[in-house]
Amino acid sequence: MTAIPAPTASPARIPADALADFYDRAFTRAGLPPEDAATVARVLLTADLRGIASHGAALAHGYARRMRDGGINTRPDIRPLTETPGTLVLDGDAGAGPVVGTYAMGRAIAKAREVGVGTVTVRNSNHYAACCNYPLLAVAEGMAGMTMTTTGPTVVPTFGAAPLLGTNPICIAFPGGARERPFVIDMSTSVAALGAVGVYRREGRALPEGWAYDAAMHPTTDAAQARYLNPLGGDRAHGSQKGYGLNVAVDLFAALLSGGRYSAQMQLATATPDPLQSAHMFSAWRIDAFVPPEEYAARFDEYVRMLHACPPAPGAERVLIPGEPEWLAEDDRRAHGIPLHPTVVADLRALADELDIPFVEC
Amino acid sequence: MTAIPAPTASPARIPADALADFYDRAFTRAGLPPEDAATVARVLLTADLRGIASHGAALAHGYARRMRDGGINTRPDIRPLTETPGTLVLDGDAGAGPVVGTYAMGRAIAKAREVGVGTVTVRNSNHYAACCNYPLLAVAEGMAGMTMTTTGPTVVPTFGAAPLLGTNPICIAFPGGARERPFVIDMSTSVAALGAVGVYRREGRALPEGWAYDAAMHPTTDAAQARYLNPLGGDRAHGSQKGYGLNVAVDLFAALLSGGRYSAQMQLATATPDPLQSAHMFSAWRIDAFVPPEEYAARFDEYVRMLHACPPAPGAERVLIPGEPEWLAEDDRRAHGIPLHPTVVADLRALADELDIPFVEC
């Protein structure tokens, strides 16, 4: 692999198929059965395509290392623990988060098919990459979907001075209409995702006031020093309970309803090679259990048109639908390839070297 | 009623039972059957007790007027439209929101009892007062609960310049433990509730930057001029999709899944005497469908202890659990009565006059 030229400063664009093939080879080589490697590849590629740079290629090396080191169980026995017609609790057996999550969302979808709505909780899983993957599986079946997950502790309770919460994201997706694409909101319940802080750091910009604390728990706007975050809408000055409350709700739905660990009981991925013990929640709602799908589709299109017709604020170009920037990114990346930061390309090359497999041409 | 002395500037405290009795009499006199009057009374009193001043006594006069003027149907035929074992769509027949909401949450609870989880959507309802009422009905049955509702349009999409969204609140509640009281997060998906803006106005304080717009859609910090609000975390400077996305999710869950009106299709209560056509969503999850209740209770207590042990930020007293301020308010009000602002007392007296019933002594 040493013959490949060193990465340059301009972002490389890699065709989506080539990147997916590379993931496939890498995760198979790292120990996953082929169908599970394909699942993890699909899940990372979804983030690459949608422009969620922190949750695609940037995760591949770490995932593969954990597969080889035992932090991710490559042959998990995903076991049902408690079940009713509409609910299920699973033990993920320390499997790869995308494998466990895809299976669990599939079970929630199956339950919604039977009784209109299904909720599956999971204990003892691992990082499951970009949340949007799972509700989008429901969307593909004509259902609305929701997921939540615990994460390692980096977020500070409102009025507190210790990181006892995770970024604890929530994602909700609804099927699109006859013309408009699905609605997707994929959000940490912290004021920003850790990935967003990384963007400020790489760009050398100061963080907005009220976002972050340094290692000594002093408020900071220096992205390089930022280590802990406030909840959404809940800095010390305003003390809103909103983001804090949603954040705690994620711990309760994902961890307390699965018997798994809540975020404060987890370690950061950077701090341990052991299984992360993530806990997740997945829900699905069959659209046609509520309204005729064609009526839903027509009204969804009308709703999107209504928002698109909103006059823009001074200086703004136009109003987008939540999730729309990600669909536009996907159009661009499917046509022109996936732009990867040089440090990410270098990391993928290092992974290829470690696994002794070829890297993709780019 | 004219012999009763005029209200003074210091807030009166009215015993909770006396206030509930007054509501009961007033709503019965305004046309509700006694059991429905008792339901509306209980729903308003919950807000009074929990310190949600905008959603208790302050609503009573307007509710009663709508009952008399036909905006609220006092004899609704709440009809099932579509049903599966885990889901149900109801037509609220323009009934009082608290009556429709209490019935609908009861159906979600019954479905969760059968299949572990239940979701009920409602079209053609009215304002249902404080959201927390409905998930707390689930909590009383050993379940987690969630509700969402559309409202009139007052919130501006991120990067937009027209109020095409409602404050679209979400409430989630979980049962407490052996020692700790239930978790409740009851939040608008706007940066603040309209009621919070009213508090700034009454106190003569400037709003935080980035909250509000005046009638001409110019940003304002003048609470008296504020007419429209930004979504949670989504002012023009930061452009976060988070609050905006949650807000749209409420429209989709409550209105598109019920066939009802979304917020932009509604009128403000101040603008019309007609039925408001509110749409709601209610979900319940049986705790014991997921984990043994005693295990849940022990872990819930442990979780609350963990947050209570968080060191406070400089200048802060201690870290509270989301919902805890409301429980503390309820303790105070049950013991010492409910403090009512003089303008609210005057409004209740006017209501008593209109209905020709005695007002409570205070």
C-alpha cells in the first residue's frame, strides 16, 4: 500500500459503491460474517451519503479495531428477553451496533405490521452509528420510525457541573409523499453534537457562547478545549429543562426500559476497548393503521409545499424541510462521490494496511 | 357578587379543593355533563398545582365562554375512525380538549395493557390545557406516557419569516421509583412557551436575544411587542434544525396521522370563537412489558440519586430532575393554596358573574 500517494489537502471524492465495497471487505476481514459486514457498510455509507461526516468513514477504523480486539462481538447471539405483541426487549450480546440496531428495528417494524405500533428496546449493544439509519428502515416499509440511544457521558445537567448525561440522540422519520422525500430529524439532545464541535475546531472558529465546558468545567468558546456540552436550550443563563428533559427521557426509554446501562454508566469509546454497553430504543408506526396511505402522501406533499412557500428571513435563501439538507447532500454524493477529509482518508488507508486489503482508488 | 372586595396587588392563595369546586360548578353551568365538568376541573387544577400558571385558572373563563358559544361541543360524540390492536384514530367532535384528551389517553393505556404499547391520534378536538395531564394518567397505571398537540400558528420555521408552525408541545412522563416521584418533561418545541413570554412581559424584563419577532417579523427583545417565536435552539444565527424538526414531527404525528389539521391550518384561540380543530397524539408503554416493575423502580431511584448528587454549577443551588420543580410547586400549593395573579382572580370573578354562580372565598 506504500505506493499510494500521500493524501493532499483537497478533499478526495470516492464513489459511493467503491467506499461501500471497501467497508464490506474491511469488516469481513475484521471478522464479521458477510451479511453483517454488508449491514455495517450500508449503515456507515448512509451517513457518508447524507453528509454526516462524523458518522460514516470516520468510524470505520475504530469499528474494525473493536471487531478484532473483542470490543465488538462479531458472532453475537441477539436474544429476546421479554416480549408482548407490541414490545420486545433484546440483549445485543455486544454485537456491532449497526447489526444489532438493524435487527431490532426490523423487529419493531414486524410488530407494527401486526398491531399497528411496535417498540423494541435493546441492552448490551455497541455504538450504532448514525441514528437516521433505523427510522429510515421503517420509512422504507411505509411506516414512521423513531430511535434513541445512550452514549458515553459528555453532557452536563442544567445547573450542574459534571458530565452525567450522554449526547443521547433522538431520530424521527416519516415517509415522504408522492413528490416529496421523507422527513428526517436526527438530533443529539445536547446543544450540539460532538461532531459539530469538531467542525468548529477544524475550521478554527469560536464556539457560540453557552455550548461547552473545558476539562476543568469552565465555560469555553475554544473548540479545541471543549470537552463537555450543555443540553439543547439549557445553558446556565437560561436554565431551560427542555433539552435536559429530552436527554433524560432517552436514558429512561433506552436504558431503564431495556435493563441496560444509562449514559452515566457507560465509558467513552476513546476510553475503553471493551464493549460500550449501549442501550437503544426503536419504535415504528404503520401509516395505514392511522390514515389511508394515499391521503397521507397527498397531505405530506401539501405540508412540505406550505413550508417551502415560507418567505425567507432577511439574508436567508429559503426555508428547508428538516432532513432536506441531507437529501440534497445525498443527491450530490451519489452523482459526484463522497468527499472525505484528508485525515479520514489517511485513517482508511491505515485501516487497509492493518487488514492487508487494498484501499479504494480515489 | 359585587359585594366581594376588589382584588389587591398581592397574589391571593385559594385552596385547591375550593378552586376545583368552582371549576366544577362553572363548567357544569356552562353546559358540560357533571363528569365532564369534573374532568376539565381536574385538568386545569393539575396546572394550577404544578405552577403552570398559563394553563390552569387563566384558561377557565375562555373555556366556559366557548362552551356557551359553541366553540366547544358540550355533548361530543367521540368516534373511533380506524383501529388496530395497538392504534386508534378518534374524531373528537369539537369536544372540550381535556375531555377528549382524557378519553383518548385512556384508550392508549387500554391498548398498552393489551399489547404492551398503544398510540391514539385525535382530530377535530380543542385546546387540551397542560400536556402533562395525559402522560400522568399513564404513570398512574404504571406506564410511561407521551403526548403531542398542534396549536395555532405562532412559530417561525428556521430561516423563515412567517409563523407557519405552532408551539407544538411534547410531554413525556415515566413512573417514579420506590422513593422518587415521576419524571415529567412538558415542553413547547418553540424556544419558549407563549406563557413564558408573558412572564417576561409582566415582570418588565427584556427577552433573551433570538427568541421572538414583533408583528412585522423583526427580531425583538421587547416582551410586550413579541408576537412570534423561534423554534427551540433554532434562531437565525445558529440555524439548528432541532426544535424545528421536533415541531414538524408534532404536526406529522398529531395531524397527519389523524387526518386532522396541522398548526398552520388552525386559527389562534384569540382569533376565532369556532372550534379550534386541535389534533393530538397519545402513547403509552407498559413498564412491565419491558422490565420487572420493582427492578425499574429501584433503577429509577438510583438514576435520580445520581443526578441529585451532581455538583452544582457556580452560583446554582443544586441539580433538579426534569419535572421536579413542578412536584415542589405541588407540595407548596397543596399545603398553602394556589397563588393566583390579581388579573386571573378578576377574570374568575367575571366568569362567576357571567354564570351567576358564587366565586370561591379567598
